[in-house]
Amino acid sequence: MSVRAILTEGGRHFVTALSIGSLTGDKVYQELFDLTTEAEMGHIALSRSADLVVVAPATADLIAKLASGLAPDLASTALLATDKPVLLAPAMNVRMWNHAATQRNVAALMADGIHVVGPNDGEMACGEFGPGRMAEPDEIADRIASLLGAETLLSGFKALVTAGPTHEPIDPVRFIANRSSGKQGYAIASALAQAGANTVLVSGPVELAPPPGVKLVKVETARQMWSACEVELPADIAVCSAAVADWRPVNAANAKLKKRDAVPNIALTENPDILAGLARHGAKRPSLVIGFAAETDDLIANAKAKLASKGCDWIIANDVSTGIMGANRNRVHLLSASGTDSWPEMSKTDVATRLVARIAEKLGKHAA
């Protein structure tokens, strides 16, 4: 593997070009208008010659530039010109990381297909503690290896993913729903597609861009979601991350219910259990069926009970009492017949990447 480095002006305050060059064994690129570089449109050549572009550390400033499409220097110009995968390893003060502008920029970049690893919680150079510490070198290296080998990881497999909430109509303007944003499910569908799987995403109503390379099927109700899933069978992998409404009104009103009328008595009936339905689908049952357990109390106990009752292979459990729904980060526990594997808090993209690696391992495919 060959590595070419671009050293930014800020980076020169911490490390020299000589040091980096001695590690890469290649020229270190620094200036946008370096005549030996730009005479041949060097930023284009740099961006196109790589299989993967890694930014480590990715500062708040560079993240903002990339999110806004600004290109005042060689690094940002090369990033804007590349058509290859990009991996950011953010590193900054905890307050800068938590700032609304940074979170907005990171969310926009992830929606554009940019990969992010970290940041981690830890002590920082400024003496503060919290999220903002750059991911460890081994974590970054593992993510690089995953991305470089991802396109063949699950080639030949078909994956079915459900995501988002369902809306169960009460009348033409009101419905029963929940707070699911769909972010985790969309991240999983994206990671499966990047791993080479033929991926279908059946999504309830969300405000997210479709992941690249994924077949998107939009639905509104639980019954529509179940019908869409049945159409896509057979599949090798099913990941049921959607927060499907357990109940729906027996009879939805044809006209808006008026406040001046008596308080309505809304009779409810059960919706289809999509996870259990896929897990017990006989000959068309996917080889690996994965469900989610979003709980507010007794997380592991409730997840174990769901694993046993639904007939699925794995359950991904997370505590939603702490505001996980709608956030960009998650802390999950993977439960299976062999036990419980607790993962540290990480971005939902990193959760998806790790889950896909586990899926590939389970199905007997390994990254190079």
C-alpha cells in the first residue's frame, strides 16, 4: 500500500514535512500553487490517484470547509475534487465538537456519503475531557482496511433493511407514530451496499437522503412495510431497525375529527410483527435475521426476552431514555444465543460498519 500526504498550514505547527515524508517514502504536498504540482493540475491528480482519502485529524475548520464546498487550500481543494471515498477522523475541543454548527456540518457530510470514525471520549490537550479526541490509530487503520475491502465483503448477498417510524392514521391529518429518525437504519443500509450487498431499504416517513447504491421503497404504515418486505423475499440478510407502531386504529376517520365533538374513543388493533414474521417465514426466511430493541428500562433483560420471543438470530439493544432517537451517535449491545457483546458509544455510521463486519463474519465472508 502506498501513501501520499498533504500537510496543511495548521499541521505544520505540529509536525514537519520531513517527518511525514520519511514515513510515507514520498513527497509531501503542501501548497495549492506549488508550480511543480499545479502546473499539471496537481490537486486533481492527487485526488484521483488515491483509492481512499483520509483526513486525520479532521479539524472543525476543515469539516466546515468541506461541508460548505469551500476550497482555499490544497487539502480542501483535493477533497472537493475527489470522486473516491473520504474518511474523516475528527479531533477538536469538546465544546467545538458539540457546537450546533459542527454537528450540522458532520450530519451534512455523512448524508453526502462521507465516512467518519470517532471522535472518542478522552482527555484533550486543552485539559478538558469529553467527545472530541481523535480515534486511536488502530481504529482508523481498521476503518481504512474495512473501506478498502468493503466492496467485496458481502458481494452476492441480498440484504433487506427496514428503517424509520410508521404512521398509523387516526384521521386524514392525525396519526400514531414515534420519534424514530431512521438514521441508524439508513446507515446500516448504506454500509451493506458499500460492502457489496444487493440492498433494499424499506423506509417509513423520514427526512433523510437515500443512501447511494440502495433500492429505496417508501411506505407509511406497518401493513405497507410488511407487504414491501414480503415482495423483496427471498433475502440473505434482514435487519429490522424500523420502529414499527405496535398498534393502529381499527377504523381511521374519513374526515378530520373535530375538537368540538366528544373526546374520541379510538379502538386499537395489533399491527403485523415484521421481525417475527421474517424470522418465521419458512422457506423464505433470511439466513440472518436481526432485530432492534429500543428500551427505556431493563435494557438487557427486555432485549433477551425479545430475542427469545421473536425467533430472530440477533438483537441490537439500545437505551432510548437518554435521547438516542434522532441523535448521530449510539451505544448498543449485540445479543445472540452465544451471549451479549457491549459496544462503546460511537457514531451511528460506525455502529453500522461494525455490524456489517459481524454479518460478513457470520456468513463466512471476510475482508481482505
